Amino acid sequence: MTTKATRSAIILLLVCAGLPLPFLSGQTPELRTLFTQQAPVFVTTDRLSRLELPTAVLEACRPDLSDLRVFDATGNEVPFLVDSGIPPETEAALRQTYTLEIADVSRQEVRSEASPRVFSETYELVIPAAVAQNITDAASWDLVFVTPSPGFVRQVRIAARVQNRETAPLVDDASIFRIANPRREKTRLTLPRLQAGRLIVTLEGEGGSFLTPSFQLETSRSFRGRERAVVALEVLNRREVERATILELRRPVGLSPDSLRLETALTSFSRQVQVWDEGPGGTDSVLGEENLFRVQAAATVEDVDLTLRPARGDRLRVVIENGDSPPLADAVFQAVVQRPALVFALTPAAGQEPSGMLRFGGSRAFRPQYDLGRLGSALQLPSAGERAEVAEQLLNLPPVRLGDIEPNPNFNPSPILAFAMRPGAAIDPRLYTHRREIEAGPSGEGLLRFTLGVEDLAHTLPDLADLRIVDFESRQWAYLLERDAAHVTRSLDTEKLESENGSTEYTFSLPVSPSTLDQLVLETPVPFFDRAYHVVGLRDKKDVSLAQGRMVRRVGDPRPVRIPLPTGRIESLKLVIVDGDDAPLKFPRVEGRFPVPAVYFAAPQGSYAALLGNPEDRAPQYEIARIRNVVLAVKNVEVGADDLKANPAYSAGARLVTESGIQQTVLWIVLVIAVIFLGLLTLRLARQSPGASTEGP
């Protein structure tokens, strides 16, 4: 792929979307200007080489290494293959198998009245010249006997013959067997170092018949996972709640941890730890849950690594269940990741000059498609045959030396979303009941983000169609909405408690009404219980069933009870527990988990406001929605926002001059005129009725 063809995948996507690009003035940016950092590359051969990526590079890049490129000494793009490495704690094997040709065979059956028959068979096997070099280089080979015989025991002798010379013994006293009950078998023998030529294999044994096997030569080379990178994660927030510690960790954009490692000075502990995927792009799901422990006695025994599924959000929420033990006050976590490698070819430079340049970071480029990348399928271990040969070559390439990392002097710091940083149509702010002031600082790529609160959602339409971002001139700024981007946990007070007929009804007060929550968290000191429950919510002044089932805690389980709820607005929340003849459960701590959306908009530094609370509004339509994936792939900056307030500019009368307001006003005028007309008509008909008297006394 040439430099011109890959100068900017973002630009190609924008063009494909049919959007204008006035900020480019007809010029597409050079590929080298998209990356924030660079490091010189030094190779020793013009053939393929292997670069193990250091931690500093992984932290700066996106997890898929899409914002990373290799350039040669003349500035041209160099194709590469990404080897993601062998999974942690595993050992992979490369297997090569060759079926051997049988050049000659002789069989003999020895009969005796005093003993069982003895079957003897000798095979002369040809080692193909095409594999002679591979056989010579291999440390060891297995001779595999392939036979359908269900049961046998045979003594084996193996000799080697090279260029019709006399045979030299390789294996004198060995055996192969297959036993049906109990099921056991041995059908391969390890041979010493071989040379090209022929093998003479003799099988002897009693019972059954001739085996008439086919023969294979097989070798296996083992490779362990490479060194893994260990990166300390920044703690954004730490809070101690009853019986638990909750940590919010920042996940560097380029790290998708294989596991988290707990670091603490405590010599002995055992804690249940749970990790959630959170933040923009997160799945709000549990990535891993294990019991981490350390026991220090005569020797230290520990397991402090928690295996994770791939993370997508930019934050990890770690919940450490302490029970009645003191919190791990000094607890920190490290991300453990498999260190990937790049495979590429460069021409060595003369003297101390670099052979090329590695440029990376910035999140402005998209993953390239190189033909060399197709060889990556050979690295999907275990592999055999030609794939195994390719994999072995790729795993044993000469190393690349990487020089010092420095800022890329060619990087263009202009916001990549400059094309979208322009205001849209003006709106009437008097139509919106509430307002949040937003103060936006500088953003490298022009993308800003702020998260709506629980109170905000109570004053918007269910689909957030009445949300607008405006500047001081009341001009709209296009935004993208990511629903359920984060979760807010709020305490719920028990407003009412009633017990009757073996059941207890708990009524909880919501922080604001209406609210949307997707989980109810109940903390209780009761060590064991198993009771039926029913969660009821009030929606549109009607009771609706939200969840029901059994609330169970086993002995020794200190975790709080979590009840998942379907998302949807409710005005109140009620929990009914069937106690039977047991005492009602006490909940000293009750929390609700509220999903909240994130708003992304491209705008320069300045003051803005979020307007909401217009029941007659409809969802806006912005061009950037057509390139949603492109925009959300750009690095964003969190903005500061004030608390929600009543909009001082709001005017109920302003809605009368809107299109829908005018329609309603006209409708009411028509209805009033119709009522007056019908009243006058009824009065006139009443006066003209035959029973009406028109004469005086």
C-alpha cells in the first residue's frame, strides 16, 4: 500500500459519507502528520525482522494499533504484520508431519505348537529428499505408527541406512501397544537425530495378525508466550462503602489488559474482586471476578492476578469485597498485557543512520490492510505442515532495535474534527424549561464530552429528543448521543415499611421523579436467607411489575443483593419480600444504579449550555450522525458542567408562536367559536319551538 493510498483513512470515510471538506482546501494531509510520536528503527538485514513493541508505544496507541505505521528512510510506508503473541500462561507447539513411502516390506509368521504364533514384519521407509534439510535441523522426530488394529503389543527395532550403506541401529529395544481395557496406547517412538536416507523398521509380537501400518515422521517445537507488559493504572476515584472498596481506574487507550494484578503491602488476605467495563464505549458488564489471596508463612503462596475479558470503555471499576476486614487502603492495580510484535522488512542503513521510522499515537488513522497481514493466519497456533514452517520462521526472526521515542515534528495539531466545529441553526431558548451551563476547555481533536445526570433525565423526553447544545447566540451545535454510557449510584431512603400476612413491603424514595434505574443493590447483615421477592414500580400512575424471583444469600457470602431491573421511567419503587414466619430483613444500605448517557459534540473552547424540557420538540438531525463511528473514534475531552437549573429565559407563552403552538391556538379558537355558534343556535331553536309563548298577559 502506497503512502498516497493511505494518507488519511478518516478523509476517505468522510468523502464516502458525502460530507464537504472545506477545511482541507483541496489538500489531503500527509500520513506522517497524523501521528504524535516517533522513534528511529534499526535493522541488521534486508529480510523480515521482528520488533517487540515497548510499553510506551502500547500506551500511546489504540488497542488495535491502527494509529501506528512504519516508514523507510525515504518516507515511504512499509507494510507490516502484527503478531499478537501467544496467549498468557500457554505453551504453543508447531508440528510438522511427513508421511513416509514404503519402499519394501517382508512379513513372516512363526508357528509353534508350544507357544502362540509370532508375527514379524519389516518395512523399508524412504525419507524424502525434499524434507531432508528439515529433518537434519530438527532436534528430535517421532516415528508414528498408524494402524486400525484395535489391540496389539509389538517389539520394535529401527535402523538407518544412508546411500545404500550398511544399516546403523537407532532403536534396539522399544515397544508399541494398544490395549482396550483399560484404554491405553503408545503408537509413537522418539528417534535420535536423523539424516536423509532410509529407515528399516521391524515389528515382532504375538497374537492378532500383521499390523500393516503406515508411517509418519512428526516433529513438535514448543514456544512459550513472550514477556508481558505490566503498566500501573491511574486511580481516578476511590471510595469506601460498607464492607467494600470501589476503585475507578483509567485504562490507557492502547491497553486492553489480559489481567489485573493487585499490589498491596498486606502479607495475608483473601478478597473477592470484581471488575466492570465502564466509560464511553464500555459494555457495563463484568469482565472478570475471582478470589485474590496471599498467605505468608514459611513460604508465600499467592494468586493476585485476575483474568479479564477484553475491555472497551476507558475506565475500569474494581469492587473489592472486604466483609468485616479492614479495607486494603494501599491497594493499587497493574494492567498485564501480552506484548505484540511487528514483522516487516527494511534495508539496513550505512553507519549509525536509522533504517526507518516508527510513528504512532494520535488516534487519527485507521487500521491498514497489508498483504503481509495474511501471513498472520500461520501464527494461529498450533499449526502444522507449511503453516508450521511459516510460523517457525516468523517467530525466529532477527530483532529490530528501536531508538529513543520523541515527539513527531511533522505532526499537525489542528483538530481533526475542524470540519464539524461550526454552529448550526438558531433555536428559541424560551421553549425549554431547564438549562445547564457548560464550560469547554481546549481539545486537541475538537471533540468534547459531558455526561447527563439523573436530574437531567427527569426533565427530558424519554428519547431525549428535546436536548440541545447551544452557544451564547442560541445557535445549535451538533452532537452525538451514547445512551447508557455510564452509571450513577445513588442511595435510596426507605420511605415506608409495612409488614402484613408474612410479607414486608419496602417503599423507596427516588432521588428525582421520574427516574430510570437498572439495578437495585441491597446491603443486609443477615448471614443467610432464601425468600421470594417482587419489585413494583409506579408508571403513569399505574403499578407495573419490574422484577420477581428469589433473593438468596448463602452462608459465608458477604456480597450485597443485586436485583436487575428493566430500564424505563418510574415515579416510585416498591419491594415486596415474602418472609413467612421469619423476621423481616433489615437493609441499612439501599442503592439504585442509574444509567446515564454521554453527549459528544465538536466545538472550540468556550461557553455553551445544554437546554432541555420541551415536550413538543422532536429529535434533531445532524450530518455528523452519518459518520458516527469516525467521530467517536477520536480522542475526546471531558467538559465541566454546572448543576441543572430552571431556564430563566423560559416562557410558556413563547410556545404559542411556534408552529405547533399556532396550530393549537387556531384549534382552540375554532372550538370556542363552534361552542358559541352552537349555543346561539340552540337558544334560537328553543325560542322558536311550538311550546314557547310569544304573547303577553
